[in-house]
Amino acid sequence: MKKSALLIVLTLALAGLVFADHEYAEVGSVHDIMEVVQGPSMKYVSEMMKAGGPQNDDDWKHAKARASVLAEASQLLLMGARVKDEPWTSSAMQTIAGAKEAVAAADAKDVEALRAAMGTLGGGCRSCHKVYKPKK
């Protein structure tokens, strides 16, 4: 848990730097963002949903935190030289929209809304991976 909390804090700190009074400069690669932030956050919430969804207040808090980090990190994918072309942009926007829906669902503690939001979010991920990271 300490490792994931650290990742969340670092991701939010990086996202916060975007709005600081300086020019944004890419540091992490798309691979870094996917491997350290997006992948583990998506896996965490997906596994929770496979197990029946959040079961207590702590689960809802963690689902919301992971969804918020997915939204923030997806916005990083739309910055600077990371943007590739149209499928990239629309997929990232779908991921962000689904993540925002997931945050709202977690606030409302609505399992079905969270399930639907994760479908939207996962659809954004899949549409991008289909083009840029096809299965071998």
C-alpha cells in the first residue's frame, strides 16, 4: 500500500506542476506512465470490480483515488510530444471521461455507476492499445 500511495502522490505532484508558474517539460515516457501509474491503477479497480465492487468505505476511497489518478495521468498523455494523432487524442479523452465518471460513482458509492464508468474508461484504454500496442 505504501508503494501505491507514493505513486499516487508523485503522480498528483507531477500533475500539479503543470499548473505551476513555469513551463511544463516532459520527464516520464508514455511507457513509464503506463507501467507505473495507469496499469496498476486500472488493475486495482478492475480486480475490485471482479470481486463484486467496493465492499466498505476504505474500498470506495481507494477506488476513487485510483480513478482520479487515471484521469490525471491520462491528461499527461495529451501533453507535449506524447500526442501521436487522432486515435490517441480521442482514446485519452474517453479514458479521462470514464475516470471522471468513476470518481463521481465512488463519491456516490454506486457500484453500477462505477461498473459503467470502468467500461467507458477501459474502452478508451483498449481503443488506444488496439492501434499503438496490438497484441502479438
